[in-house]
Amino acid sequence: MRKALSFLFGLALLIGIFWGAYWLISQIWGQFKALDSRVALAAITAFTTVSVSTLTVVLGKYYERKKDIEAHYRQAKTEIYDEFLREFFKVFYSEHGEDEEAEDKSLVDFLREWQRKMVLWGGQDVLLKYIKWMTHLKKGNPDADSIFLMEDFFREIRKDLGHKNSKLEKGTFAHLILQNSELFLQMAKNNPKVTLADLAEAEKALKRNG
């Protein structure tokens, strides 16, 4: 009964709004018809000019405001994405010392704080790619998918910031983090489940044979 009454009330409200709009337009049109044709034409021209000018100003302000908001969001996103990439490359290229436990704790603390920022500012597709990548890494067996999921995440970051990825082939970002990226890509092509441990063994074999 309550839903039925709500539906009937909403329907009656809509009918009332449409009827009111029709009545108002009819009244205005009736007044125009009663005027001299030249006066009516001048009034219509003036009304149209004012309406177009007002609409132009309002739309201009709206899009200007929208661009300012988008620029603000893009700046915030750029900062948190850059923050992650700085830490990522620092950890990836650093030589692990004796105090690896402290390094791991520092990384965990960083990720905890960074992920909080991602909830606030990160694009939804970027967040989904990051979660998928992290979920795979937590399995504890770094393989080709670890690299390619990382690439998906990086591509989504670039896309969220307005960059194009059409010319970035699969494996592009592997060149930035792996010493022997060509060997990795060839091994991944032959065996999609190749691990980074397999890559390390292949690199050692190349050095012995070289």
C-alpha cells in the first residue's frame, strides 16, 4: 500500500509539473499573440539574446570550474603515483644490506600510508590493477605474470593521467627493471609461467658460457 501511494503521488506530481509548464507556456504565448507583430518579434529577439548570453556565461563558468577541479585531481594523482614509483624503483634497485627486516618494515609502513591515499585519490581502474598485482605477488612466487601485471598497473597510471599507451607493447616496462629483459621476454614467450628464479638461473648459465 505504501509503495502504491508513493507511486501515485509521484505520478500526480509529474502530471502537475507538466500541466503547470504547459499552462505557463500557453499564457506567455497568448500574451505574445496579443502584441503587435513587430513588438512581439523584438521581444522574442531580446529574450533569445539574453537567454543565449546567460547560457553561454553559465556554461563557460561551469566548464572552467570543471577543468579546475580536474586539474586539482590530476595534480594529486600525479603526486601519489610518483611517490609510489620513487619508492618502487628505490627498493628494486637497492642493494639489500644486513638489516633487511628494517627495510621490509619501512616498506610495509610506506605501503600502508600510500594505500590510504590511493583510496582517496586513485582512479578506480588503477586501484583494481594494483590490487590484482599485489594479490599475485602475495603468492610468493614471482613469475612472468608478476611483471606483466605490474605493467598493466603502470599503463593504467599513465592512462589515468591522460597519457597514451597505444605504442607501448607488452614487455615495455620490463626493460626498465630487468637487467636482461630480452632474455626474460623470450623465456616468457616460450613458457608463460616462467619464474624470476628461472631467469636468474638462465642469466648465470649465460655468464658461465660467455
